[in-house]
Amino acid sequence: MVVVVKFGGDLVANKEVLDRLAQDIAEVSEKDKVVVVHGGGDVVTMIAEKLGKPQVFITSPDGFRSRYTDKETAEIYMMVMAGKINKEVVISLLKAGVKALGVSGVDGGLLRAERKKRLVIIDERGRKRAIEGGYTGRIMGVNVEMLKGLLEMGFVPVVAPVALGDENEVLNVDGDRAAAHIAGALKAETLVLLTDVDGVMIDGKLVDKMSLSKARSALKRVGAGMITKLYATIEALEEGVEKVIIASGLKERPVTSSLMGRGTVITVGD
Amino acid sequence: MKVRCPDCEGEIKVPDDAIAGEIVSCPDCGQEFEVYFEGEELKLKQAETVKEDWGE
């Protein structure tokens, strides 16, 4: 079975949590082929500020908040994501005995993306406005042969969400969406999206199971942090992934227990 | 200010202090338009559909 596991910056930034996660991935990768995708937006923000480049955040009409990636920010983003964070994850996995190999989406042309020329935001006056897109991208292609080759060689690829644009520019892409496209391209059985909450919460209650159509209708009913995970879920299922699990990465054996049904399990049908 | 919808001729209210890039919608047909200026003149063009995938 092929399992794609994505975890965010809140888990990456905590060494104890990361090491525990790495131990669990070591166990899972004994029987399954595993691809890891990490986030780390908060770490990028922290380092950018230390470098004297405070980050600007914008909000979409649907309440999705994101960094505004200008050229300088894109350079810092690449340094931190493909450098510091990626290597820290790799080291943690190596310590746990996993044959981890770090790559960014740029290496081998792993992630190709289309640069978003325009973004629609809610501006400071509360009005909808189109602005220059900066250096974020929408993933258009995955070099799946490269990933398959690494998996066949026994590696656990650890992917940083950085992509290459049409004009060979470096683009900031969302980690959840990157994981979804990778899972889809690999025809992975399962995509596990680990976060800092127990799963999809609607009206304060954890939803344990969801269909694709319910995931679509839930887009308007979840918090801003979960929207991107639901978009990623929808894309993964549409691309042929059998099951997406959104669960907490803070629990014991987070991947193993998710694969056993903890968190929110989303499939195409009911 | 009121501007005719380029699609259905409906009446779109555009704030007087609208700036380039602002998105307004037609109350009749629901289409969204982006404000732009040709010299001093305010004009509307079809707003692009932008998907929500903005990066980390």
C-alpha cells in the first residue's frame, strides 16, 4: 500500500512531537510505501522576521488566510522550506531508522505549478479586490516516475512544498495540496493529513466519516485552517485516492492510529 | 455611482471611492466584474475566477 503523510509546521517545530511522528513512520514504512510531505509556514514567518522581512498576510473571500509571497519572500521560503525544515524532518526520520531522502518540489522537476497571476482578497476596507498574484502557484504536474523510483529503491521521500513555475521561478505551494496531488499521481490508497486538531469539526463536534459530496458542502462550515485540508481532500479523491484521513498529529502513533480509523475518514461514497 | 452591467445591462452600484482591482457584482445576473480605469474613466471587465490555493 502507498500512504502519503502530510504534517504541518506546528508539528515540525516541536522536536518531541516530530521524533514521535518519525518513530511511527518508521513502523508504518516497514510494511507500506510512505511519502512524507511537510509544511512549516510558521517557521518561514519566524525566520523571515529575523531576517528583517516581516510577512504580509492576506485573506480570501472564503476566509482563507495566507502569506503574500513577493520575490524576496519566495527566496526566504525556498531557503527555509527546502533547507532548514526539510533537513530537520529528514534527520528526525533517519534517527528513527527510516531511509529518508529530502527533496523539494523543484528537484527533478517534482512539482510543476502555474504561477497565480492574480489573487482575490478581502482588503483592509472589507471589500473584494484583485491584486497581483506574487509567487504562489497551483500545482499542475507531479514527476511521479521519480517518486516511484525512490520508493522502489526503499527510500521514504520527504517533500518540501516548493514548486517550479513555467518560467523556472520558485513558487510557494500549499503543503496539503502538494500532498493531495502527489497522492493522486501515485494512485496512493491513503492520504493522511495530520494537524493539531482531532479532525473535521462541524458545530463543535468531530465528524468521524464523510463522503466526497459532504466534504464539498462542509467547505462553508469549517474554520479557515480546515478549508485548505478539505480542498486537498476533494482534489485527492477526485484524482483517485481511495481514502483521506484528517487527524491529530499530536496523539500517540498518529499515522498508525489514523490508518486504523481515528480522526475524520473521507471517501468518495458514503 | 451606478454602472451598466456589461453582460445584462443591469445596474451595478460601484462605491465612489472604488479603486482599480475592486470586484463588484451585478445584482441581476450575479456576474462579478473588476474595476479598472482608462484615464479618469471607471470601467468594468469580467473578473477572473481564481481558485483558492495560495501556498503556505
